[in-house]
Amino acid sequence: MTTEHATLPRRNRIPRGLWLPLFVVAAVELWFVFSNVESTTLAPPSKILPALADLLFHGDLLEATGQTLAATAAGLTTGSLVGLILGIVLGLSRTTDRLLEVTLEVCRPVPPVALIPIALMVFGFGYRLEASIISFGAIWPVLILTRGAIASIEPQLTEYAALLRLSFWSKITKIILPAIVPQIFVAIRLSAGISLILAVTVEITINPIGLGSGIMTASMAMNPARMLAYLVWIGLIGISLNASLLALQKRHFSYGTTAGAAA
């Protein structure tokens, strides 16, 4: 009986992953208390949470969040779709893969933010500017993992498709896609994180909308508590986004959960 009770998981126990953040928060708060530092660039955690609450209930945080997430979703969707199509084409055609190898390897290391001047001339300020930069960054994880997943498909599956004389489209929809869906989902999770980072970066750099613009406004107003509150909020959005995608992956693609958890 004692053994059974000992092995039961404890409820209301703080997750292990929270111990380090809580320790850091407590240490920073104590440092501010005992050092009596007055800073125009940093704020103690005890001031950040009230600032976040004020932004939620009296500020434009929710509107800015909607702007950032809208641009993130548009760029992620476009980039993932382009990456998926290119990944399938390159994975199925060695000739095309060789022809585009140099072009893709030249483009892949280019930082997406380096394209801001070009995108600004083409699209101007607004969602299209932001979505275009996000799309470029979101392409690569999906493209690379899709191409690699196709290369790892069992040869028997392609032989099976040839035996049944499936058309090219039927081969993709009935053989290729079902076999690589878990890897594609992992790639989309990676691209989602990259997309959120790029959205905030573009907003901080040049696009006057969204959470990034809020960070810059708080910084120029010399309000570190509000600036850090924006950063905490962005972190919470990132955690929620990843947790949602991971839960969706576990629910619908449990056979790919191991690979997804590693990512």
C-alpha cells in the first residue's frame, strides 16, 4: 500500500521546467530590493506584472497582439505552402534537385531581415511587408524536412505505387503525404517559432504595428516595465503557440510524436 502511494504522481506540484525561471525572477527581484538601483532600462519583476495587467485592461495590447498574429499566420501559411511544394518536387525529382541546389543554397543563408529594404520598396508599410519577410523565413524548415522525409520513405511504397499504376497526383496524395505528415508537422512547428520572431523583429525595425512597435514605443518613453511586459507577453504567446501545435500533433499524428518532441 505504501509503495502504491509513493508511486502516485503528486498533484499541485510545480513543474520542473518552472523552477529555473522562478529562481531567476526571485533573484532579480531581490537584487533590485537590496541594491536600491534606479534604472531607466530595467525594471524589477514586481513592476513588470502590473504593467502587463495595465496593458491588458487599459492599453492596446490585444489589438497589437492581433496585428502580430495576423501577419505571422499569413507569412507562416504562405511560406509553409511554398516550402511544402518545393520540398515535394525536389524530393521526387533528383534532376530538379540538382538544378536548384546552388540557387537554394545561395538563398537559404540570407537573413530574412536583410530583405526588408527590398520588401519595403515593393509592398510599402503594412501587413504585406511583414508577411513577405516571414514567408521567406518560414520556407526553409518545411522545405528541408519535407525533402528529407521523402528521401527516407521506404522503397516498397514507391514500388507499390508503380505496381498500382497510380497517377502522379494520386501517388502524392495516397503515398507520399500520408508517409511524411509527421515530419511536415514538426517543420511547421519550427517555422511557427521563426515566424513569430520575424514578425516582432520587422515591427521593431521598421513596421509601425503590432507588439514590436509597442516595445519600441515603451523604450522611447523610457518605460522599462512596460517594455519588458511586452517581452513577457510575447514569450507567453510563443509558449501557447508551441503547446497548441504540439497538442494537435499528439492528437492526430501520435506516431510522429517522438520526432516532434525532439524538435
